[in-house]
Amino acid sequence: MPQLMKKVYLLLTLISVSVFSQKKFDNIQSEKLGEERRITIGLPASYEANPEKKYPVLYLLDGDYLFDPFSGAASYGSYWGDLPEMIIIGVHQNKDEERYNDTTIDQNTGLPFEKGAEFFEFIGAELLPYIEKKYRTAPFKIIAGHDVTASFINFYLYKEQPLFNAYICLSPELAPKMEVRVPEKFAKVTEPFFYYLSAADGDIKKIKEPIEKLDSNIRIANNPLVNYKYDVFKNTSHYTEVLHSIPSALYQIFEVYRPINSAEFNEKIAILESGYADYLENKYNVMSKVLGVQIPVRMSDFKVIENIILKKNAYDELGKMAEIGNVNYPKAMLGEYELGLMYEKMGDPKRASKKYQNASQMEPIGDLNKDLMYEKIDEMNTLAKKTK
């Protein structure tokens, strides 16, 4: 392993140990495999402190060496608020013989065969129910693998109802016909779905060519419900590209979770002629309904939308902002303040004063407090007298 990769790997390991403080091991007795299988479990640091909270789950094949870099990247992203906390499950396949037995396929049919078929059933029929029963899991499930295991995870796409919501395929050594079957499945997808594919420019021709065909066929399928990304990393090998891919994949899948940044604002919000409040509401609805992540609207996102509404003179949208504020912060003064701001901007200081008065009796939030409300009340009352 190159020296630089060792240093990066060590850094990610240290991050994962500190933030995923509840990293532990378990053994599952599998009837499908006829043996015990060891797994690594990473619970978020907040898991015990939030007994009602549910978390997306990331399942890792090749968990022996993928667990630490994935948990490190996830921890780093969640620390900065760019990624949600998640439960990470690493499946041990630490012997080459075991790893290749687990991914056995029939070369004629291109499907799991013998031990591979048993391992396929172990993941879907035993591991997932075990984790979902034992831990507080959100419905959103991700699966990742590298090389032969990256290929293997695609078999769960072949099911009539795909077992996972997102797939991370790192330099997959694709099974026969997979470059055709996967895109055919994508064409039929009816729910939002995530797929990440990567390769190294140093991958051998045997691996790289089928990946390129798969990428081309996915683009031809062109289903807007499939959130797809393909990365080819320069100056990387079959193994070093993994450390480049992991953050790229996680940030792709959870892009909508991130707080509004300058790129999102310029490319998606500033170009709108109206519907700014609807954009904010939809962003958090997607988090909830697609990703299974339940969080209140961030005040930073709320202020971004409020500011552009004011800049664009779209004052009627402040009423919708008030609704969003009341749903997310029912005890706070946010909703009443937005109504006061709406009436103020629309030239009705009397009604604005009343809303600011209501807000002053509620809980402060962000930069909104009682002193500000009293200032607004005085300002509106003075304005109302001048306009009589």
C-alpha cells in the first residue's frame, strides 16, 4: 500500500473511531450459509442520546477494509452538517477464498450460484431483518462493494422490487450481461433511486471496458428518477481509487441533505422567477420521504430563502414561509414574524404590528428575539399613524 494511502487511511480510521464511538462486532448465525458470519456495526455518537431517532443504513460488503474509510468519510461529513448520521454495517469477508465463494456466479446465466446464491439470500433474508429488528433504522438503505463485491450488489437490482435505495459500485468486475441488465432495470424504475459507479484509470482492460459499456447504457436509458454519477479517477489504481470514490459517492447520494450553498443557490434557486418557499419545502420533503431523514428546516436555509423573497419582492411567499416556520418550530416566533414581515412589505403596518405583537409572546429563535419584535411594533405603530 503506498505511503500516502496509508496516511489517509490512518486519518480516516482515527476519525471513525472517535465519532463512531459505538463501533462493535457481532456474529450472526446464518441458516443460509450454514455458518456464523461476523459483522462490524458502527452506530452514530448520538444514537443513545436520541432514542426516537431513526438512521439510514449503509451496508458494506468487503467490510474488513471498507468499513473504516466509509465511516471516516461519513463522520467527517456529518461533523460539518453535509451528511446525515447513519448506521454502518460491515460484512466480514476477510479471506480471499471466502470472498470469492460469497460472490460465486454461473458464467452462463450471469447470476449467483451455489455459495454465491446462499450469500445473496443471507444478505436479503437474514442480515437486513436482523439489523432492522435490533436497531432504529430508517427505510433508506445503501449498499456498497469493491471489485467482485461491487458487481455482486447489482444482483439486488434484478429483483422486481430493488432491495436497496442506493448502490455504490467501486471498480466493479462485472458479471456477464450485467452491463445490459442493470440499464434495463433503470429504464423501469418508478421511485427515486441512486447509483454511483467509479473506476480507476489504472484499472485493467478486462475491468474497465465493461464498466464503460455499463455507463454508456445507463446514459441511454436516461431515467430522470435515477440519480446517477460515474467517476474515473486519474493517476489511481484499482485500490487507491476507493479513497477518492467514497466521499464522492456519499455526497452524491445525500446532496439534497446539505445546507444550501452558493452552488445550489446560483444553479437552482436564483434562476427561479417564483416558488422560492416551495423550493425550500420540497428540499426537506425529499430528505424525509426519499432519504428517510427527519430534521427541522435549518435556520440558515430559511434565511437564504427569506432573503431572496425580499430581494425579488415576492412578498406573498412570506405567507408560505410562515407556514413552514409554524410546522417546524411551532413554539417559536418565526411564523408570526414572517406574517408581520409580509404585511409590512405589502404596506399594511396595522396588521404587521399585530403579528409582531403575537411573535413577541413566543420563544426566540435565531436572530429573532423580543427586543427586535418590540422595535418592529413601535416602527409599525409610528408608520400606521403617519398613513392615517
